[in-house]
Amino acid sequence: MAANQARTAPSTSLDARALARALAAFRIFFGLILFSNGLAKLLSFTEVFIGPYKATLIDRAEARAILDFEVNRRGGDGTDLPLLKSLVNDVVLDQWGLFQWVTTALELAAGLALILGIASRGAALLGLSQQLFLQLVYFSSARFMWEQPHEWIPLLILALVPAGRVWGYDQRFIHRGLPRYSAQHAGTRFLDRLGLHLFNSVRAHRRRDCLLPPAGTSAPHPADRTGRRTAADGHQPT
């Protein structure tokens, strides 16, 4: 039996390594998507020509035009989702001078972090926030059903799984013993301290109630208290 386990252990580790590499390639690919769109917004270009290959990216002006069309004009009156039109028109489009650079910075930072595998889960969360917003924008657009989910579901997976430990700098930081901080860990530490404080308070209160005699009575003699405790334990006091 031990020999069988020894033979199966290497194949299991190799399979895990292959899965980790596949997830790393997945991470890098989505990092390239975000980073290239951020670069197009930063440098204001939309067309990509590599030999016979021709493609487009989305710059800042096109991003604003898409957002305005989907929310206000698609189908005649735009989105059917409540409150979205007010949010986009009164906040995002009204302050597009700010939000165009917020979008650019988000795509560049999240994309580069995913490519290099630095804080990859946090970078995936940044990209996920943008894609979930776009899911709302396209919510009532009557487009292909899976057009937006195939953008944000992979980022959700990358946010849940540490994909930066293969072909990424996250593994180097872990090997160097750098502390890892997160909102989840901070919340856990706060709850642990709060629970410990409440436990100590209750224990101190119960101990004080046991030591204090009831109102209108005098404190029992130590020998009497010892006698009651030993009697309750099934022993006679000496």
C-alpha cells in the first residue's frame, strides 16, 4: 500500500503544477486584455495593425460614446435598469474628465499586476469591479447572453484563487516572509479581539457574582464554603 502511494504521489504533484501553470497563463491573458485597453486610453489610439492582422481597442473617447449609447439611446430610450441612467448621466458622464483617467489607471494597474503576478487577487478584484459595472450597463441591451459573463466570471475566479504564485512575484514575496494584510484578515483579527474582550468581561462578571454574597446576608466562612463545595462533589468535608 505504501508503495502504491509513493507511485501516485509524483503524478498528483505534477498535475497540481500543471493546473497552477494553466491558471497563471489564464491570469496573464486577462492582464493583457486590461493593460492593452488601458494603454489605448493613455495614448489615445484605437487601431492595431500587425502585418495582415487588424484589430481595435477602446480609447477614452470611445469608452464615453459606448457608455452614453448603451445607457441613453440603445433601443430608443436606453437602459431599462432602474437608477442606472441617473448614476451614469449625473455622476460618470457628468464628471468624465475625472472618470476617464480613473478608468485608465484602473486598467493599467490591474492589467500590469495580473501580468506580473503582483497582488494578483486584488488586481482581479479591481478588474472585476469594472466588469460588473459593465454587466449592469449591458443588462437590458438584448445582446448575446454570454457576452459580459465571459468577461467577469474569469476575473471572479482569479480573485478567489491565488494565481500569482506561479510565473508571478507573489511567490517571491511569500518566500521572503513579507506580512500579508487584507481586509478579511483585519476583520478576523478585530472579531477575535472583540470576542476575547467579551469573554473576559463575562468571566470576570461571573467570578464577581460568585464571590459576593446575596443582598442582606453575610459572607460565608471559608470553611463553610469549602464544605458545600466538597459536599456537592460527593465527598464529606474533613
